[in-house]
Amino acid sequence: MAGESVLSRVVRIFEAFGPDDQALGVTQIARRAGLHVATASRLVDELVRHGWLRRDPDRRVRIGVRMWELASRASPALTLREAAMPYMEDLHAVVGHHTQLGVLEGREVLFIERLSSPEAVVNLTRIAGRLPAHVSSSGLVLLAHAPRDLQESVLAGPLAAYTPHTVTDPGRLRAVLADVRRSGVAFCRGHVDERAAGIAVPLRDADGAVVAALSVVVPNDDNARMQIPALKAAARASPARCAPACPAPDRDPPPASLIQREGSGDARHMRIMLGLPPVPCPWCPAPGDEEDPWRQTCPPTRASASRPAPPRCGCAWPPRPPWPTASSR
């Protein structure tokens, strides 16, 4: 295109790589980017020299490690993924199929993490993959809490159908979004693939704004709905809600090795909610020391404006000052 900047051409080169195209020839890149082959070849060579692209021995080109490094260093999605991972792992241990984390990108949901099992049900999503927001359970949760103008834009169509069960009628989609806001969960049987059911709940920040969707993909059978309590429990335990509001207790931290081995207080909350054996808190004495005044039950709870979130150890609810300190224990 006449007058087009070099940067715009470079962007189109990167966008030529799709979820199923890890390596492309220069001719393929040129065709997809709408560039002359000579122009594409020159730009690809320069990007390879800088490490943004990598050339295989067969001369095919793929995204370079340098691009991944810079994207990981700056991406806010990385922080969200790291915060949610312990709770996703606990949820995945209970559900056993697919556990996913997605964020809204325009009219699509972008999946930034996925945990799967070898024998899990079919799932079309992948890490760094996208689906239209109206198609999947994650997308419906995020769209239900998106700005009104974005909702209206999606409702105006087109609404592509992946299966006969995909919601493609604007009136029905509007009703589905209202139901998701009311119930706090999106339950989609066969919307992406008729063999699978998607279930998603919102993850909120400390201000209550929805920042991501936590979802599971399970077999589309009579047991699918039974996964909803575990999914809601994981969302309640997620640090996306309570971590910024947690008070900093005035006590010496336990060794990092203990925290890594025993798990955080929020993960302990989630295990109790799911009916799993509670993970001992690194702050607490060994089991059997019933005389310790700080040893008490840690019931599942949700932070609110009138009731602050439990401390990070999860073992002093309801909170009662003064916090136990290292010297007083």
C-alpha cells in the first residue's frame, strides 16, 4: 500500500501467524500480509536478525524467542495468570478435564492459561487462542459484564454458529447475558462442540470489577452441572478479589519453602470449600497442638465492604486485633 509505514507492514507480518500456523514460508507470509514477496523477504530477514522471528533449517519462519520474552515481561495477563494458577490447579484436580483462564479482547475472549488431562473431553481452545465472545462460556461471562456499547456491538452481529446450540439470536443472547449477571455463572452445553459443556464464572478485582473468566470444559452429560459449586468456590478463593484488601499482619513471615510446600491461605479456603482435606497453614503449629490460642477453624467466607478479607494465612477469621506477632507466639 502506498504511503504505508514500515511498522504497519511489520505488524501484518506478525499477524500472518495464526493459532495453527507456527511456521510459515516467506511466500505464505507475503500473501497473508498483502505484501510483495521481495518486501516481505527483506523485512523477515531484518526481524530474524533482531530475534523477533526465527528461521528453521528448512527456511520456514516462526515467531522468535525475543518476541515471547518481551511480551511476557510487560503483559498484565502474566500477573493475572500467576495469581490464578494455584487456584486453577486445585480446581483442575477436582474437575479433571480442562480448566481455563480468559480475558476479553475486543469482541473475543483470549485464553491466557489452560490446564488439561490426557483423557479430557475435546476442547477447541488453547493458550493464546481466541473465540468469539458469544460462543463460549468464558466469553458470555466477560460480555455480560462488559461496557454497554461493546455488548450492543456484539448483539448487532454477525453472530457465528459453531454448533446448532450456539446462541446466534440477538434477543436470546441478550436474555442469556442478563441471566449470567443474575446467576453469576454461564453454563453452555454444546455451544462450541456438541460433546463438551463449558462452565464459567467471573473473577473480580478488589473493586468488584470483572477482570477475567475462570472456566472448565467437561463432558456434555448429566454430571456437567455438578461442577458449578467447585468453580464458584475457586472464584471466591481467587486473589483477584481479596489479595489487595488483605491486611499485612505484624509478624515475621514463614520460610519460603514452607509457603511453597503448604500452600497459601486462600488456597486453604478453596480446599475447604471443595471438601478436600485442608492444607496446613505455614503460620500455624503442627496438628495436635490444640492449646495454641491462634489455632481456630477457618470457614469459607467472602470479603465485602463491611467485612474485610481474611488475613493471608487464613487462620484468624473473624479478624480480631491485635494480630499475633512472632514475639507473642
